[in-house]
Amino acid sequence: MALAATTMLGGAETLIGVARYVRDKADPSAEFAIVVADSWQGRGIGGRLLAKLAEVARRRGLKRLYGEILATNRPMLGLVRKLGFTLARHAHDPTLTHATLDLR
């Protein structure tokens, strides 16, 4: 599943953000990823995309979203925390933080 945010720039539709998840085959969970163009960060686009992605995942019966975030990416860590994700140190890589959202 992928959601895209676009805007009109110079008369052309321009992609400014994408949020997606890939469902696990083993259980009803999915790994998420999100990217917002640098010049559009800090405007709430990422939060809206990720919140909508979680809503779609919940409606489709998924029980959990999870992802890995660089431990130094404070804005993203703040965003997922604000959306209700639980954060934990990555078991094997101290440069990553594991984020999990229970969708039940």
C-alpha cells in the first residue's frame, strides 16, 4: 500500500511525499516507510500521510505497523511518538530505533 502527497508547482503536479507499508507474510503486520521532500518537511505532511496509512492498515485487518528510524532523526522520532508509536532500541544496531504501532 502506498499513499502519495502531491501539489501543483509551475502548472505541473509534483510529488512531495510518500508513505507506504509492506505486509509481512508470516503475520498480520507491516513495515512502514515514509519520505517527504526536504523543502516540504515540518509542515505536517508526514504526519498526515502516516496517520492515514495507519488508518488504512487498521481497516485492512493489520495488527501492527513497525519501522526502523535512524536514532539521530529527532523529527521523525517525535512524529511517530506523537502518533502513538512505541520506541525501542534496535536489538542489533545502536544507530537505529525500532518504532511499533499497535493497530488493535
